[in-house]
Amino acid sequence: MRQHIANGGKMDRRLSLRMTDRERADLIDLFGNAVNATGVQLARADTVLRGSRHTLPLRMLIIGAGGPIRTKRGQARYRAIIKRDRLMRERAETLAAIADVAELATEHELLASLLDDNRRVPPDGSRAATPHWVTYCAALRAAAEWFRTESRGWKCSERELALLALGGTKTWTKASKAAFANLVGLPFTEAVHTSDTGLRMTGPAEWHRQGLVADLTLAEPFIELPGWAVTRDGRFDLQACGIFLIENQETFEAVASRTSVPRNWLCIWTEGFASRALVHFLSSCVPESLPITAWGDLDPPGIDIILDLADRSGRSIQPIAMDAELYRRGCKLVEEPSELEKWLNRAKQQADTVPSHFKGLVAAMIEHGGLRCEQEGLHEQVLPYLYSRLAELKPF
């Protein structure tokens, strides 16, 4: 009955119920002849209850037994009230955060002039230049804190400012950085100190910056260079015949120390999904004439990592040691059925979208029910022949 009323059901109809003999007897005690073998006539039950010793309507009885009833219409009103309250609180808190910053006086006026409605959108004319409310609020808070620290002669680091203004060191998004930069009138990398991202690599290359900084041919087993600095400062002298990307650290170090591949190929650890620094390195420091190849785990994420990097860098990346034959021979991970189902579904999705060089691997994964094969389990089958495999690569 409670659910029927909460869903907006009317009282002037019969409600079908499945009842045990005991439940039916209890209802007859309350509602008399409004109860039959298969249900209750609600309007009649309400009338009987009002005329009984209880003298209360059916709705009040249900509320007394189980608490307030939130109808669908009532739930919608409740959600609207909560949404409005949150919006008003966010507006007030953001206004308070920027109130004492003269450089944001116009932004304060724009925000304060917003209509008293439920729309979570920034005001027209804001320098933040974003249509997204959450991004707008974060950018304003960060800009206010930046102007305060800048007035004290202090330049914050990226994460320092995020913690001071946004409550956490990892709260920046690409959009909030852009909106913040618009508000302070400086590129993000000039407004705050940003940390570099290390790139582990080994092979025939040198980095010059007012002289030789690093000779990667001397790496034992590798050198970690600051990824952004390499692309922006000095000269990166690349003498390799190609770029070889490796997903996992152990495999990267095995290639670096146990094969002759680094004599001719610049080997780089991608560390799973590639950092923005690696993406920028590939797109800005690697000539179009040089081939790029990659060895990852033989599973859906391994494929996604390579396709993601190819898409973001705008470069063609050819997989190596990621074919159906190696997959079938490789050692498979032992995983729960729910995990296998997840990987199988992902492989089925990939079957319709991956490039031709991944089709065979994806088909084999589907054939084996989503079992995954990590590259570390293939070292014995791949490392002794890796140099010749790379030498035999043909262009796409």
C-alpha cells in the first residue's frame, strides 16, 4: 500500500495483494469488508478505518507505521530544493572567496548579479570563459588565492595552489587550468611553478642544453630525463633508427639490460597510459620519418594504451610481440569470473573498432573468454628475438 501511494496511485481503486491467511486476517481486523481474497479496496478501507475506534485516515496509518511517504512528485520537489540550496551555497561561498580581491571586483559583480534561479551556469561576460559552473567556481577560487599570494611576492606551485584554494592537491582539471589562466591573464605554466614529468629512456640520443647534459648511450640501464624540459629547452639529438615504447617497468629494464635493442632504438618506458610529457615528446622531438613501435600487455588495456597514445600524439604506432600466436602460447592471468566477463566485453567492443594490426589479438582474446596475458610472462619467447623482430618491421 505504501509503495502504491508513493508512486502516485489513487485511492479510488482496488489494490491487488498477495497475502497469507494470517496477513489477510490482520487486514480484515483493520479494514473489514474492504478486504477480499486477492486484495483491498482502498477507498472502502479508508472509510472503514475512519469510522473505527482508530478514527484516522488510511494515509496517516501508513505514515505512523513506516514514516513519511515521499511520493514521486514529492521526491522531485525535494531534489529541486536540495539542488537550489546547494547552488545558493556555492554562489555565496564563491562570492566570499573573491570578495577581498580587487582584481576580481568585476567577476564579483557579475556573479552577484545572477538571477535567483536554479541554473548552474556562469554569468555572461566572465573572463573565465567557460560554460561549466563547477569549472568556473574552481577557477575563481584559485585566481583569488593566486592574487593574494602574488601580492605577497610568493609564486605558488601547481599543487600548492590547488590545496590552498580547492582543498586538494589533485583537484586541477584541464578546463579549470584554462579558466584560471584566463582570469589571471597568464599562461598556466607561467602563473605557477609546475613539476616536470620524468621520462625513462635509453638508446642512441643526446640532450644538449648549454653543452651536453645527457648521453643516453651511456645509460646503465637507463636515464630519466625531465620530459617537458627536453622538448622545450636545448636540443635533443636523436640518432636512433626508431622509437620503441614499452608498457611495463620490468620489461623496459629487461630490454635495456638484456638485449641489444638500445644500440639502434630509443627505448622509452610509457608507464601504462602515457603522460602528457611523453605525448608532447613524440609529437615534437621525433621526426615523421622515424618509425614508432610499442610492446604492451596482450589484453584490452594494453591495446587501449597504444591506441590512446597514437591518437593523442598524432603518430602511427605499430605494435610488436602482440599477435594472436604469442597470446595463445603465453601464460594467462588467473582472475575472477566477473573480471573475465569485463575483459571479454571490452574485447568484443574493440573487435569493431581496432585497426587491422590488432584484429587477430582481439579475436584470440574473445576465443579464450577474455583471459589476459601480460608481457612479463613472454620474456623468454620475445627477448632473444626482439632485435631481429624490430629489424624486420615493415612500414604501415
